[in-house]
Amino acid sequence: MALSQTSNLGKTYSLLMIKSFLIWTFTLAVCLLVVGFPLVVLMATVGCLLSIVLESVMPVSAVLLVAGGLIMFNVMAVVMAAGVLTLKGVHPKEVQWLSWLHGEAENMKTTTVYAACPLTCEIEP
């Protein structure tokens, strides 16, 4: 009986770790594409220049080598960051700025400010 409970806890913990890793991978990939767009543009520019330089040395596969290297660098960075966060035990639900990932609405009290308000709000009849 005790052995079966230990086995179930191990399986549950493994599934939670895999789920956390996959959520981190998805989140970091989306953040890299959306927020890190200037970084992606910079990497593409450096990649183009590097492939032009390598074209004189190895004309057959310079573009393929540089493009594959950049893509592999991005994939490995996302996977390693997700692995580190998972192994440290940081769950995506614990991170404040990831509330959009869980479907939680932010509690923001906004007051409507109309364009004419600075001119007319202080006037009392």
C-alpha cells in the first residue's frame, strides 16, 4: 500500500515538473518573439553580415550554417531558461507579471478622463 502511494506521488510530481517546463517553454518563446523583437532583428542583422563574411570561406552552406546556428541558439536559450526555472521550483503561477497566462483579470480601478476635462472639470455652475 505504501509503495503504491509513493509511486503515485512520484508520477504526480513528474507530471507537474513536465507541465511547469512546458508552460515555461511556451511563455519564454512567446516573450522572445513579442517582447524581444528588437533582439531578434539584431540577431538577424548580425546573421546576415556573418553569412556574407562566411560566403567567401565556405560558399555552399554559409547561410544554412548561420541560420541554423541562430535558430539553435534561440531554442537552446529558451529550453535552458525553462529548465533552470523548473529545477529551481519557480512555478508560472507564482510570477506576478504572468497573470495573463492564467486568465486572471487584473484588478484595476480606472477613472474615465475625457479630453475636455482639464478645461471644464474645475468649473462649477
